[in-house]
Amino acid sequence: MSASLGAPLYVGWQLTNECNLACLHCIEESGPGKALAGELSREEALDVLRRLDEAQVPFLSFSGGEPLLHPGFWDIVASACGRGMHVKVETNGHLLKAEDCARLGSLGVKAVQLSLDGASAGTYERLRMRGRFETVLEAARLLRAAGVPLELNFSPTRFNVHEAGLAIDKAVELGAIGFYTGRTIMAGNAARSRALLEPTEEQYASFFAQVRAKAAEYQGRLRVCCHEMGFLEELKVRVENPAALFILLPDGKVKLINALPFLCGDLRRQGVAEVWKSFLEGWRSPEVRGFIAELERDPSLVGRLHERVECSLS
């Protein structure tokens, strides 16, 4: 299907690598003072947005880092919503005040996704350094009071998997419409904390059983999306059937997918159609396929996922 399209259907746009938290598992290695050199300015981001709209990209997800820290965040979201694009915001929630939630509601964002990696302050705050459990709960309540559709994300670790079922209960209590989880990729910060973070296979089996049971319990009330496949297995599927989406980095560069180091273009200087063509060719590249095969032989290569490698498209 992707090959028949002239542009992606979905763009995951990391507006900035700057973040107010310092999470142990962050694959983007975001944090205070971690903005990338040459991140798109407000004006540059609005120009990229205009070109995505002209290419008829219908879905956008703004993330980071913490997207609210980008100086053009509100103008970018307002422009995207005003163009009729379907906008989702992924945030840690710590910067959201009541007036911000009301503004997101009035702009018509389709969803705001908060991270809730536990059902207690002890687990949540152990994973999300500088974060506060009660702060994210209050952000969830403010979003729902403003009529903003709420989604929650849960990253399993060896010290929070036992709370997965309780976290889903909390999602229902907060009025969320979606709960997203799956295996945590051991890249970026998570790679350095692997011994502390990575669940055992026995823990994962228990975790997935909890999630499946809660999905059945809340069927029709909460959409529970659980990705049980490991990222290597996902890459094997993607290389044969690329999804119609790409990852837009804070400086305008485009990646094939978060879980690979390969770049396929630069929207600061290239058109959307040109980058999309390179995206499709990139997935067929022997270099990309070879890296995925090597990753299966040597899982330690996961440490290279944040290197920036230009796809060889010849």
C-alpha cells in the first residue's frame, strides 16, 4: 500500500530533544539541556508543516523530548489543526495547566497521550526522574475536564510490570480512551540502564497476561493496544511492508523508523515527495536489510540506533 502513495499518511514529529524530565528508559536520550544543535525554528517548522499539508499528510503526532518546550509549539499545533490535519500530542504532562488543556480542546486536537508508567508514585518516579506521579494524574484530569480525548502510555520495566493491571484500572478511572504499551526498546538511556530496567521473559509473560485480561475486562470502554512483538521482529515485518509513516527529527532530518539509525532525507532542504521516495527506497536498501540481519546476530548493535546513517539509495 505504501508504495502507491505520494506521501506518508502519518508523521511522528519530534519537535525538540529538550525535556524537563530525565527518564531512565528514554530511547531519544532527551533531558534538560539536551536540545539538538540546529533544531527547526518556529518559522521553519511552520514551513515544513505547510508542505506536509500540501502533500496531503492527514495525521501528525507531536512529541519530543517534551514538545511544549519548543518555542513554536502552540503556533505549530494551531496551524496544523487549522489546516484540518488530525493532531495528537505526546507529552509528559508536567507543563500542562488548566488553561493549556482548554486551549488544546478549543484547537480540536484529536488526542493527548500522557505517559503513566505505573500505578504508584514509587514506580513512576523511579523511572521518570524529576517527574511526579500526582502531577501527571492532575494533567489527565485537566485534559478530561477540558474535553480533550486522553490516551495513556506504559513502558514496562522489571520494577513496574506488576502494576500493569492497576495502571489500566487507573486509565479507566481517569476516563482515557486508549492505553498503549509493549516491549520497551533497550536503546538510548535504556541501553545504559539495561540491567535495572529490562524485564525477564517470565516477567513479560506475566505482564502480557495482565494486559490481555484487562483488555477483555474493559472491552468497549477502553482501547488497549499492546505490542507483544519485539522490535527486531517488527523490523523484519517493516522491511517487507513499510508502514506509511516516517519520523521527523527536531532538526528536520527524517528517519525510516525510531528503531534504526538510517536517515532518508531532510525536510529543511528537500520536498516531501522527494523524501518519501527516498523513504521507500531506503527500506529496500541492502544496507538497511543487512543491518537488520546483523542485529539478529549481534543484539548489542541496538546501541547504534541513535547514530545517524544516510541510507545508500543506489
